[in-house]
Amino acid sequence: MLTTRYKPLFALTVSLLTFLLIFVASVLPAGAAPPEPICFDLVAILGGAPGSWSSSGLVTSGGTAIFDPFVAGWDPELGIPATVHHEDVLTDEHGSITYRAQAKSALVTDDDGDPVPGYHVNWVIISGTGAYATLRGQGDGYGWPDFASGTFPAYLCGQAHFHPHK
């Protein structure tokens, strides 16, 4: 007989918890999509002219790149600035992606497989417009000044996702 007194209370508790779980699930925002690989191939023009970019992975596109570097310190062993900080804007017909990067001088491998003075880069997407308004991501990469061609090629890879809220 004692067990029958608690059945209505148990049933009420289960019903209330079920209702609360359904309610909470319906009002919580949807989560961000899981991160996916993304890579950017960039070519900055030494001297400040607009460069170019292409990407693969989560975003597959390409267009014009505006680079705004700030250099600090000097690496006497490599003969280049010790650090480069920049906030760059990549634009195509769908919108723009703005990322912030910090680069530290290091010996890297160029397109010919030769070791050259360059940079290890850490980057993070900080904003976007148009189709990229909710794109967020981060990663690392490398680049080097190619004084013979007047360019600065860089390769950045990481993880990104489209966030459900700005």
C-alpha cells in the first residue's frame, strides 16, 4: 500500500521533467555546426598593392586580398622583421572575411622546397560580411617574403564553422 501512494507523485514528477526537457530544448538556440577544415592560399604584394587569395575546404572561393601588416623587432639571424601582426580582408563576390594574424620569424620551406627566412603564422577569423557574416575559425600556417617576385606567399590552414549567431 505504501508504494501506491508514491505512484501519483512519481508520475507527476516524470511528467513535469519531460515537459521541462521539451521546453528547454525548444527555446535553446541551435548549436554551431561542427568545425571543418579550411585552407587559404594568399599572395600579398610587397609594397601595399592588393593581393589575391583562394581557399579550399569549408569555403571554396577566391578574390582580392588587402593586407595591412605591422612589423616589430628584427631577427638578425634571418635578416627579416622578428614579428608581423596584421589584420587582412579577403573579398569575393559573396562577401568578405577579416582575419587577424600574428607571425613570428622562422626558417620555412618555400614552393621549391628550399628553406628560406619566413614566418610561422597563427590566425583567427574575427568577422565577415555577406555569406561569411557568421564564419568563425582559426589555425596556423607559414609564409615568406619573395623579394625576387615582389610577393609574400602564405599558406594558412585550420578549422572553421558557420556560427548560428553573429
